[in-house]
Amino acid sequence: MAEEVALRDVYGQTLVELGRENPDIVVLDADLSPSTMTYHFKNEFPARFIEVGIAEANMIGISSGLAANGKIPFASTFAVFATSRCFDQIRVSVAQAKLNVKIVATHSGLTVGEDGASHQALEDLALVCSLPGFTVIIPADGIETAQVIRAVAAHQGPCYVRLIRGKLPLVCAGDYKFEIGKAYEMRKGTDATIMAIGTMVSPALEAAAALAPEGIDCRVLNMSTLKPIDETAVLKAAVETGAIVTAEEHQEHGGLGGTVARIVVKHHPVPMEMVAVKDKFGMSGKPAELLVRYGLTSKDIAAAVRDAVKRKI
């Protein structure tokens, strides 16, 4: 069984490394640093850490001011607070001003678990992807998370990175090299392509393995950069495999599925299925139980692939 790693732990450790390398790195948090793991940075660089309290909108405003003065602010809180609670500040102060603010949101999706619907961000990607100029990234494991945090620190412009609360198995190879805007082929295949992000990459690989004995050869793409998405990889998959299934721990509206469908419909229509939350709010429960209830398992992905392949001409 692959080793499991908490992505927010990797985030906190990588922030400390970046802080040692670049004095312009500053970190802000909204009263959740023991959970977002920014407290590691706070302990080593107290003069470059700002605790704003339960005031997410102010955190974004302060981050904008710091970025306007040449700093590289990383602002962190839970995903549900990072986006919907202060969307106006992100839109006006960060996106419209094109400022170099990095929003790293933890505790996204259904897998927040027992905290329930009020804390389960299932529409955050739709919100931030709607903002011109924003780069949006959802890492699939700890290896990728470390590289993503370094990449957004070096990238000029506003970024949103989405992390989950729990642990994820390592799925990226030791020689993996993350690049903003590039999909990563996790498995070759010719009959269909599964495109997944974050939590769903590991189940996508499990689904592909389960379908192989049935004679369905699946390509699996890790689409960690949701915006700008790798249109070349999407079109290549449509042309070469003729069927696509997207998988995301997010509402079906406004996430990976819709983004891929927009490209496919315009350039090379093929049968598509979308594994996502179907226009419902979440509920309290154990993470694994919620993924089953809302149809976000490897079995659900495999069933979607079978449906898409049946519709191939």
C-alpha cells in the first residue's frame, strides 16, 4: 500500500524552506494556523507571520497591500472561508489588480467529513476559476504539493492552491516534475481517458487497473493545473482514446468536467462522463462514507468509463 501523506503538512514544511531562501515570503492566517500548518512558518519567522484572527476578508486585503509592496504573501485558511466568505476582496483587490497573492486553502471538499456541509467547500473552484488571471492548482499527493508550493512562489500573479484535510497516498513517481499548466500522464491507455484532480487521482488509477481485465485500456491524466488547463493534453486524449471521464471532489458545475467539456465540444466532441457532486450540498460523516454516498469512488469512475466507452462510435 502506498505511503499516505497529509498535504497540509507538506505545505507547512515547504513554506519554512521557502522562508529560509527568500526574505520576501510572508505568511498570513485567519486563526487556523495549527490546522493549516502555517504555524511552522510562524515559529521560525515570527516577524514575517501575520495572524489576522477570524477576519478572512481583511487577510486578503492585507495580502494585497503586501504584494503591492513587493512581498510574496501566502494567505491560508479553510477553503470554504478562503473563497466564498471573501470573494469580493479576492475579485477586486487581488484579481483586478493582478497582484502576486498566493491563496492556499486547506480542508476542501467532502472529506472535511464530520464538520458537515457548512465547512465542505464544493464550489470554491468554480469561484476562483471565474476570475481572469488566476492560476488554480489542485495537487494529488505530497510529492506534487511540495513542487506546487515552490512553483506558485516563483510564479508572478495570483494563485489559488486547494488542499484537503486528510492524507492522500503517494501517486507521483520520484522523478515527477510539476509544471504549471501541464497535465501529467499517470498511466498510458488507448480506449478511454480518465482526467482527475486532487483526491480523485488515486481512485482514477484504481479504476483503470480494475478495467484492464475487462479489456478497457484507460489513460489516466493528473490535471492538477485546472487553470490554465492543458488544452493540448485534453485534445490529444479526445483524439487518441475517443472517450473521456472527469473525476473531482467538487460540484459538477464549474469544475474540471465543465472545463474539459468546453474544450472537447469545441474542437473534437467525444462521449464524456463526469464523476462529481451532483448539485447537492454535503453532510456530516466519515470521509470515506461521504465519498461513497456522493458517488466519488473508484467503482463510480469505472462505471462512468464503461458508459462512455459504450457510446463510442
